[in-house]
Amino acid sequence: MAIKAEHLNYVYGLGTAFEQRALKDVNLEIKDGEFVGLIGHTGSGKSTLIQHLNGLMKATDGVIYYNGRNIYETGYDLRALRSKVGLVFQYPEHQLFEINVFTDVCFGPKNQGLSKQEAEKRAKEALTMVGLDESFYSRSPFELSGGQKRRVAIAGVLAMEPDVLILDEPTAGLDPRGRDEILDQIERLHKERNMTIVLVSHSMEDIARYVDRILVMNHGEKVFDDTPKEVFKHYKELEAIGLAAPQVTYVIHSLRDHGVPIDNNITTVEEARDEILRLLGN
């Protein structure tokens, strides 16, 4: 077990006239090596939840465990936790502040107390992982494209060698090629290093394609927790809370409504292609 939350509640402005309950009795478990998708409409509690998972925010009520230990207990090293549970924010500018890319990525390992030599070794490895070569090292992170900034932000977290990587909308605003490149790199990290991944995304196609399991939030509550195929069977309920299923789901159901005996568990374009070819006898 990597992360477990029990009866998690969080209230913004507690004790004031502007109280807002952002999390309501959330229970969840994220196991080692899982690739989990987290979805929900704007204001559903997704971003609040992920900032609890590495101790950036403290619950109003409830408990979070990391590897079986209560992170709220007296003396718990939250700094060490944040090295093990890395969080990449939706806006990479929030994590980029050094004079150049290489120095920026070195910051985390140095802050862990590693030597300059070890920090630089980790930085080089992390930048290679996200597809940035030495030509980027001396560039200002603020002069990069949106996709490049995200890669640097991810590299900065990877250089600390986390066991869990949480990404908040890592492909927001990117073109299809940039989106696929970043998500493919994240998938490789998951497979090659058995890294636990939590992906927050508004793209149902991306969620269906990459993750093993989906957590659905609505008004601070967890409303679904299952495999993509099972969650997207509830596409009408998802629509009712401001979400949707992948577009291919609607195509499949339309074909079934017209009498085509096609598998209704399909959630990706690749699966739809293979099933249609099977039905055609190819």
C-alpha cells in the first residue's frame, strides 16, 4: 500500500462566515504500482485532494497514511514525504524559479541534502527521461514553450526519485502531439520503474487510454472508484455531474442501438477499431 485516506474532510475558511466544504468523508487507497486517474468537474475537490496526499494541505478531519504510517502524527517528516510523493502542479510556472533549466532540476535533490555531484547526476537522468537534452540545460525555464515547461517541472520532481508521481492536468493547453509525448513518457515511467501514478485530467480519452483505475469526484465526494470500463458504463450519471465518457463510448452505444452486436465495454479508439475489424471478418 502506498497511500490511504480515511474519512478525509476539508473545509476552507473554517470558523468563518465563508466556510466551504471541499472534501466530504473521502475514503480511498492507492496501491504501489497503480496508474490511477482522478476526474471531476471544476470545483469537485480534485486539486484539494491531491494536495492532501503529500501533506501540502492538512485535513480538517480524517487521516492519511503513507506506507502504513499516519502522516499527521507528531514528528512525522513531511519534507521526506514530499520527496517520496511528488506533485506536479497544473501550472508549471509555480514550480520553476531558477535561472536555467539545469539549476532548476538540481534544486530538489540539493534540498534533500545530496551532494552537488549526485544532484547533477539525478538532474541529467531526469531531463533525459522527459526528453530534454543538453541543449536545454542553460535556457531559462520561462522562455520555454508550455510543453517544455511541463517537462522541466516533471523532471524537477523525478530528480528527487519519488515513489509516487501526482500530475495535475499535465497536458492542459498542449497540442495533440505534445499531449501524447508527455503522456507516453509518463506511461513509460509507470511501466519501466513501476512508479505509482495519479493523473488528474479532463480528457476522458486520455484517462481511458492510460489508467488502470478511475476515481470520480463530485462536490467533494468520491462517487465512483473502479476500472475505466466499469466507470464509463455510467456515462449518463457522469453527464449528470458535468462529465462525460470518451467519444467512442457514444459511438459504440449508438451502433448497439441500431442493432450492431458490438462489445459495449469498449473505451478506446484502438479497441473500437479491432472490434469493428472483427465484426467485418478481417
